[in-house]
Amino acid sequence: MKLSVIIPVYNERQTIREILKRVTSLQLNHGLEKEIIVIDDGSDDGTGEILSELKDFLLIRHSLNQGKGASIRDGLQKSNGDFVIIQDADLEYDPADINSLILPLINDRADVVYGSRFLGKTVRPRMYSTHYWGNRILTFVSNFFTGLKLTDMETGYKAFSRKVVDVIKNNLVSDRFDIEPEITARIKKFRVLEVSIYYEGRTVEESKKIGWRDGFMAIWSILRFNLRVNQ
């Protein structure tokens, strides 16, 4: 069996070597093979040049920045694994958690696993209050429409079985961060489980400046996709 690790990247020259080192060196349990797919989403800070020097992964390049959603969609299309996980490139999410995320998929206890920043050891992660409460509100609204009981809909750590990927990969349309509520709307009929993960949030200066406009877009996406998606 194989795990596909999808890594969307945009202007991460400070972290890209380290994240790829951690993912590449990670020993997967249960004898799983590993497929790493990196999507360089039009980086203009030297990230692309660093990626050209490295190896042991499939590289997809976007000539212009299209957004995280577009990168995830391309990664899902190229993935061949029995299981697929999304891994952000900024080191906020620790690849050491990957084995615990995919275990419920391997044991057939879930079809989708979300890594929650608000369970167990990370009840209140290092996160600015505006982001914390914005995330909680978006998760609450999403749960209202999906019927799920998630604590962290906006998490960047999402893992899927192959059957889920095959159902959603041709239907996803979001280009930006609205990919998170869209994915959640499209997987609501599957068996969804959350596991606790470690999270180390970046400072405002280091972050991608997700603001109130993205929050309104997320609300709109929750309404849009939950009222339209039937699967």
C-alpha cells in the first residue's frame, strides 16, 4: 500500500528544505510506501530554485500563483496512493503526526481523518485570538450544515482513503483557502474522524496574512457547497 503526501508550496524558502527532509525521512508504519507530490504555486522568493536542487518527489509548477485550493486539486489529480494526506510546507504542522492520522484509514475505522488543533494536547494552540475565534465560528457554522461534530474544520491536516479522493477530486473547484469548507462539504457523507495533532502557529509577520475577507469567503463557501453538494 502507498501513501501520497501532497505539499502545496508558496514562497516557503525558509522552510521547504526542512519540511521535505522531515517528510522524506519519516518512517511509515505498516510497511506503507510513500509518494511525495510538491506543488510550487508560482513562488517568487527563491523557493522554486531550491526545489530544483532537491529530489525524491514529483514536482508540479504553477507559472502564476493560483491559490492553495488550486494546488491541492492538482495534487489530488496526480496522487496514486491508497491513502492521501495534505501537508502544509510552513512547519506549523509536524510530519511526526502523519502515522497517527492515517492509522484509522489503514484500520478501516474512517474514510477521512482531520488533524485537530483543539483536541487533547493542543486544546489551545499558539494561535492569535482573531484566528482562534474565527476558526471556531467557521467550524460551528460548517457543522450546522454538514451534521458533523468537528472541532477544527479549517485544519490543514486532512487525510483521505482512495475511494474518497476518487469521489471528490473531479468536483473540487475552490482555488484559495475556501478549499477547506468545500472539502468538508463534499466528505460529509463519509466516515469522518478527528485525531489530536501538534500545532505551532507562525507569527503575523511569518504568516500568509489570512484576513477577514477570507473569513467571509469561507462563510459563503460553507453555504454554497452545503446547499449544492449531494454526495
